[in-house]
Amino acid sequence: MSPITVVEGRRLPLTNLDKVLYAETGTTKGEVVHYCTTTAEPLLAHLHDRPLSFLRYPDGPDGQRFFTKNVPPGTPSWVKTCEVPHSTSGPTRQALLQDLPSLVWAANLVVELHTPQWTCRAPGTADRLVLDLDPGEPATVVECCTAAQWLHERLAADGLEVFAKTSGSKGLHLVVPIEPTPSERATAYARTLAVEAARALPDLVVHKMTKALRPGKVFIDFSQNAAAKTTAVAYTLRARATPTVSAPVTWDEIADCRDPEQLSFLFGEIGPRIEHYGDLHAPLLDPDRARPLP
């Protein structure tokens, strides 16, 4: 029988806690669940009211991985859900992680957590803009940092604040709080920025997804602003060889980055970073920080 834990009055079966998920570091499922509970305050803040898409990897990153947006079978009745419209298939229901019991339930499934740039209160109306900087080998996050600094200045010229985090994989995510705007308009503006960056930094940046163009360059993926697209949320663990996290970083860290290891953070490093910096992405939660797109 699976052990039962009680989280804020909710009874939860937790399975296979001794199972090693990350072979390279020997990280167990129990440690993954523990990470989610100790990082719950900022993680839940960035998940609040955003319908979840899950990348599940129950046997670790080397096992089967599958992406799901629908509410998983067996979801407890107390996990909140929301109806999400889809232009082709009709509305579906997706999970919301609004409290600690729901987060522990999701952690027990072993998941990456992905959200759209809008909340369930206004589907398809973005309150964040995201730029995903993805390096093509042999480029690394170091090259992403150069592109990020150009984009930081360009967005500031339009009166927009920019907050950065590692993707938890190879690149960077730039996130901008914006006044509510249709996702189509946010996508168009993000595309304009990507095109401008490619023109200004032709030896470094590409804005087209064509694989032949990407070796040694930084691809600026603006498409994640589309209403149907999602991005890994801040503080989520990633299904990589080691338990890396999509971690908020400072602009000084980006300016000082000379080696990819400087911007690669394992889950055990996140607690001390939060103690030192607080939640670097907390301003994204303040509606007064949002600005209109030009």
C-alpha cells in the first residue's frame, strides 16, 4: 500500500518515493516531491490561475515522456480545473495548481509544469510576453546572454520591464509583464523584436525555426506567445539528465556569464538562491508593473 500523507487536510497517496529518477545524480522521487514543497510559495504564485500542461516523465528523463493538457485520469475532485477554449477541438478542461495539496499531487506524478501567457480569467488575453532564446550548438547560454542584453535594452526603449530565467535546459527565457492584450498582438510584437534582433546581430541571432540556420546561432522563439502555446514556469524541475530548474536570474549574472555552468542550477541550489535574492520574478505578479505594448 502506498504511504498516505496529509497536506493541509488533504489525504494524498505518495508512490515510489525511493525510486531514482535522475540516475546521474541519484535523485529520488521523494527528493523531487520535497523540492516542490520547499519551493511552493514562489512556484504556486507563478502557477496561480494558469491552466497547466504537464510533461510527465514517471520513469525519469531517460524513460517514456508524454505531454498532456487534459486533466489526468484519477485527478482528485478537490484539484481545481478550468475550461479552456480550443478553436478546432472545442473546449477542454485543464488542471489548476492553486494550493500546496494540488502541487504535491502533481509532483507525485513527476511532471514539468508549463503554462500559457494568460490566466483562466481571460483565456487568450496575454498578461505576459515571453521570448525563448534557444542556442544551436556549438552556441550555448553564453551567446544567449549577449542576445538577451540586446533585447533588454530594446524592450526598455519601449518602456517595458524584462525579467530573465534559465530555461532549465540550454537557453534563457525573457518574460515581460504587459497590460492585457490579445495573444495575437503579443505574438506579432514578439516577432517584430526577433526580426529586429536578427538584423542587428546577424552573426548571432536567427528568428526563423529552420534547423539549417540555427547551428552556432541563438534562435529567438516568439511563437510561445500564441494562445495555444505554453512555456516552462519559473522554478519547475526539467526532464533533463540532471535535476535542473528553470531558475530566475539577475541581469548582472547574465552580463557576467562566460561559461554555461554559471547559469545552470540544480534543484538543491534554488532554496539558497531564494533566501539570498527572494523571488526575482515577483514583480511579474504585480499588475502595477505591467505596461502596454507599443
